[in-house]
Amino acid sequence: MKHKIKKIGSGGERMKEYSLSLIFEKSIEKNIKDLSKKIKFKNAEPFDNKSVPHCTLVKWKATSITDEQMKKLNQLIRPVEVIFSGITVLPSRNNEKNGGYWLEISILKTDQISDLVKKIVQIIGKENVLNEIGDLLRPHVTISRSYDKTFLLQDIKPDLLRKKVSATPKLGLAGKIFTFYG
């Protein structure tokens, strides 16, 4: 099946926040949402049902995406092998509003993922990139955030956390939650 992304957002002077992220098939998406209910911070909401579990490859700011950039990005849209590798708990960075902690499913940084990120950055321009790339790239799927240091584990089976799955890059546009297209 051939995947293609379409141009989103209109031109104009207002900066938008775009994302090219890996999106999982529906059964894996459901497993991630179910896991987020079993592993969560105390007093934190589980995964928002309106949100789509995803792994952000590159997030950037721009007023629009050119036709030439869209053509080149579309050449990259093909399934990618993703290897889940456990759970990570991280404190927020100093510059993140309100602090707190993040709970994530870690993904191995394979050559395939690293090469895809490099190609995306070449297309959109390094100066526009908002997330860590190169050696600092840390692929993951966020499943919870809290300001409480205590987290709960309930009857967790390691199946999903040690699984190889396929995911497809999709273009997203930031809003209250990222909306993915294509």
C-alpha cells in the first residue's frame, strides 16, 4: 500500500508547529492506550483518548511547507520497523512549563530511524527543528505526565515493551493535541 501525505495548513505569516511522526496500526495504538492505564503516575490522567500514540521524529516551526518540501517528504513515507525497549521515567527539562515528570515507552534508535530523521531535517532545514536530533535523538512514545513522583504499576506484561512493530510516518499540525494527516 502506498502512503502519501498531503499539504496541510495554509500559507501566511503565522508560524505553525509541524511534526513528522511515526503512527502505529490500530491494534498497537490500542495496546499503548491500555498500557498507559496500567502504568501511570499517581494523580495523572491516562492517555487522552483523543490523542494518537506516536513517536515524533522531527518537530519544526514554519509558516508553511513548500510544494518541493512536500514532494521530498512524500518520498520518505514508507513503513518503518520500530522496536519498543521498555519504560523510561524522566524529569521535565528546566525550560518546560510547570516541571513534572514524563513516562514514556522507549524505542531503539535504529539506523533506519536515524537515517529517516536526517533526511527530514535536510528537507525542512535544521534551523527550524524544535526537538533533539542526531546523537541526542531519543525516540519514544509519551504515555503519561505528572507533577507527583509516585507512579503505579498494575499487572504489566512485557509483551508490548519488547515488541517489533511497523509504523508509518505521518505529518501532523500542532493544536491542543497534534492532528495527523495522510
